[in-house]
Amino acid sequence: MKILVIEDNTSVCSMIEMFFAKEGIQGTFVNDGLEGYNTFKAGTWDALIVDWMLPGMDGVSICRKIREEHYTVPIIMLTAKDTESDQVLGLEMGADDYVTKPFSPLTLMARIKAVTRRYQTQVTAQKDDFLQTEHFKISKNTREVLVDGVPITNLTPKEFDLLYYMVEHPRQVFSREQLLERVWGYQFYGDERTVDVHIKRLRKKVETTTQPFFHTVWGVGYKFDESIQTDKN
């Protein structure tokens, strides 16, 4: 596994590098945001770990540019900002997960494994599994999504995982805790807004004003149901 780490704190980099060595991960470490972005563009990576506050270019800008250019690499953001609005901003810019400083290296490794596990399994599958519904055609192997025949090319890895899982279980209501466990692969210990942010982004990318797909079940969570339409007026 090749992971690019863009982090200006050399002590943090040394700690991460030590744990990468134990896990057999090939890490590349860059201390400047703009240099890190250019390094990302010049290589092929299994994951990206980026600090929020960086010289040259901040982590949020890096994340936003990568998603605007339709790269689907999993991104984990490191941040000393622990307010809900800051964390939600990072997720809305395209990060798949965030880890708040100070953090345990074991926690970071768990997050890395969780965000890459499902993606790697799906892209290396020998058999291409399709999900096809009235409006959707989704390839699990190539991670292609068509909505009414129109390709959706700007999904992040975790957005794809969440979409696939919910389309795979139509009309079934899931709590936020269940989605965290089954899509992210571990418990977020109360960070349920992560699910809300990803549902919000999926709604923007695949729904229309008259054709919603993701429905809030108040007091419980969310469900996918393409049979429900809304009146435009």
C-alpha cells in the first residue's frame, strides 16, 4: 500500500512512519501543502493523509481540488480543530474521514484500514457485480454509477460505498450507527454527523427536485427508496 502524508509536523510524521513500517506500508511524507498536492498529482496512491493547517496550501483546499478533478483516492484529514462545523467542512470538501489531534497511531491505522479495505476489495474483484434498479446501474468492480443513463463521476470512495450499500438494501431503514458500522467498518464513537454529511452530498449529486432517493426517517435514520416522488410545486 502506498500512502501520501502531507503534514508539516515532523514529530507526527516520524510517529506515522514508524507505524507504517510495522504495517508494511510505503509512506511518502511531504511538509508543504502545495508541494504535497503536486506530489499527489505526480503519483498513484492508495490513500492520502493530509493535515488541515499547512504552509503553501491548506488541507481543505487540497481536498477540494482533488475532488474537483474527480480523483477517488480515500482521504483522511488530520485536524487540531475539534468543533463540529470544522469537521463537517472537511467532510463536505471531500474527505472520507478525519482524525482529531492529538491521536493514537493505532486509531489512525484503524481509520486507514477501514477507508481502504472496501475500496481495494471492490476494485480488485474478479467478478463484476452490477446493481440495477429503475434509476440506477452501479458496477461494484469499476465503481461506475449511472443514474437514468447519466454517469455520475464525482463520487468519493465513501460516497460510492454508502450509495452501493443503501441501493443494495432498498426501503430498509438504517440508523446512523448501523451505517457507520457497515459502510465505514468501525464505530465513530458518536460522530454520527459523518453519515449526515455523506447523505447530504449524495442527495446533491444524484437526486433531482422531483426524484429523491434518500429519505430521512425521523428518530431512526435513513432509507433508500426510489419509488417515492415529490411534487415539483
